[in-house]
Amino acid sequence: MDSNSVPPAVRWAIVKWPDDAPRGAVSAFCAEHGISRQVFAKIRQRARAGGEMAAIAPRSRAPRSSPSRTGTDVIARALVVRAELAAAGLDHGPLSVADRIRRAGQAAPSRATLARAFTAAGVVVPEPRKKPRSALRRFVYPAPNCLWQIDAVDWSLADGSPAAIFQVTDDHSRMNLASLAARGETSTAAIEAVSLAMDRWGIPQRLLSDNGAALNPTRRGHTGKLVELLQAKGVEAITGRPGRPTTQGKNERGHQTLIKYLNARPPAATLDQLQALLDAFDDEYNHHRGHQAHRDRGMLTPWEAWQATTPADPPQPPVSEPLPVPPALPPAPSRNGYLPPEVTTVVGHAGRATAHHTEYHVGTKHTGQTVTITFTNQTVTIHTPDGTLLRRYARPEQGTQYAGPRTHPDPEPEQPTTMS
């Protein structure tokens, strides 16, 4: 038993031990209480050096000096970085501060060390009820482009006129794929934001949104324009359950970071100015700010996380059925219905052959000869039974009584030819 393990009552007896105790009494006392004579002597020596009360309480086991203790200059630097991040409207918790220090090429204290230092400096107030639940397991899709999320947040310009900000985020990497300033939360603006993200980063397998009319009103009984665009590209449009915004928790958390950033700057007077702020925020968020979702991977930025994993393959768009070939137009209708496309008749004494209530000039030299008259949508051809072409005319309108060279010129030479 060492001196720190000796019970207070035994310590008190040792402190009060008489100097004239008989020989062998110390050995008997130590044997009775299970301590060594060295421990007995050490407690007596401590009482003579610091007083009786100093010998009763166990001594601290902490070393007199700690070479690994974080220096005051390191803590001072961390407080400065925290203040800079807060002034810029960026996250400035222990993880964010440590990441910014490391990216500056310096060694950073642990998260716990920074948390204690910030509390001791009075810049934060501990809130035990907000302590993260260590048993909570977050679900993350395994690769970029497996799932995107889209949501919009209301905003105001400098003159108080309303605006909306759309954000499209990749679930795996937390990349801000597109941020769009719009006049309001409309399907047109949503399509523009998603199309912009697709042009930059490819086509996702899924897109998650809430049930808003501008995003995905499927649960309301009808599809929206954004859903139709996604379906045409093979993207599965999914939504969270109504009244359960935690499904879009990653996007909601991203809105908080964006709002802090915008509030730290002068308000935008126009949509173009607001868009410029959004572009600057996306650059900072994606490329310069380690994301706490990747703290198990060394606080990667969203861009670094995107680069670390091959994106998912784009989905296959649905195969559209081939359009049916329209049937050929039937011949012009008569009183008795549709007329046959081919008529066999005899050339009359005036060199004319009649078909479909119209006389066609063939020539007097063919009087009494049997001919076949064939109709298409544009032409009328007259030929002998053996296939010799006699005449060809542009097809006359219904009700025409006579068609001849002067009224419907032959588009082909007049000399007879043999049809192949």
C-alpha cells in the first residue's frame, strides 16, 4: 500500500504517534494496518514539513509539470482564428477552428482541448443538453451522385423585396452543387438550379426534396415540371414524409451555415448581387472549409470528399416507344366512300379515259385500248396492261371534270416509256 492509499484515520494515528513509543510498536502498528515502515516514515515526514493537515489528505498524483500541455500562445492563436471565422459568418466551433489551423500549416490542439479553452475564456457557454448523441448513426450514401438534395429558403433583398435561394447538395460529399437566387420558390427556378447542377456535375441517381409544389407535388396527386424533367433523365424523384423536415436535415443544416454567412455581409440590393454572394459562399464552403461530416476522414472539404470516391454512374433514361408509322393517305373520298387507288377502263372515242368521275386525256390513237389508271396522293399515272406509261398528271382536286395537258401538265416527257 502506498502513502496515498492509507485511510485518513490511520494517517491521523501516525501523525499523532508519540516520539517515546516503546521499541517494536511501529512494526506492530504497520503489520496491523497493512502498511510498510517506509510509508509510516513518509507520512511522519510530511507532517513535520507541512503540518498535520497536509499529511492527512492524499497527495495529488499529477506531475508537477506537463511537457505536453498546450501552450498559452497556441490557445491565444486558436481564439484569434475563432474570432476571424465568427466575423466571416462561418462555423467557428472547435472542429472548424482546428481544421483552419491545420490548413494554415500549424499543429492544432484536439477538439476537447479547444472546447475547454473556449469555455475557460468565456467565449462559449456549455450546453450539456445539446451534447451530440454518440449512439446516433448517420446514413450517408456511398458515392457522389447517388443522391442529391434540393431545398429553398426564403430571403429578402436590401429594399425588403422577397427572394428565394435554391441549394442543390450532394449527400455523400456535402458539395454545394448549385446555388441559385430567384424571385420566388417556383418550379421554373427549381428546374434552373437542378439543370445547372447537372451541367456541372453529371446526372444523379436520385433527387430528394420536400413535398412543395415547386419541387415534388407527387404526394398531392399530380407531378410537377421538375419531376417530369427528372423522369425523362431516369432520375428517381423521392420526398420525405409530410411534416418530417428531419428527412432533409442535411439541407436544412446547410441553410443555417449559408444564413450566417449572408448575415455577416451587407445585404444584396439585387438578385445579381445576391447570386455573387452565393457563388463566393459555395467556393468557400466547397474548397476551403473542412466539413464536420468528414471529421472521421480528417475534416475533408466537400471537394476533397468528392475527389476521394468515384461518382456513381448516371441513370439510364427510360426507353421511349417508337412512334407508329402513319398509314398512307387514302384516295379522295367519293359519294360511296373511299375510292380505289387503281382503276382499269377503256379509252373512249375522244381519246379520254374516265376514273373517279374525272375524264383524263390519253390520246385518240389509244381509242378503244384498255388502260390502268393509278392514283397516289400527288400524281395520276395512265399505263397499258403491260406497264407502258402513257400519261402522268398532277392529281386534280375532287370534283374536277377534265384533266389534260393544258389543265394538269404532265410532269414527265410525253413520249411513252415502259414502267420498270
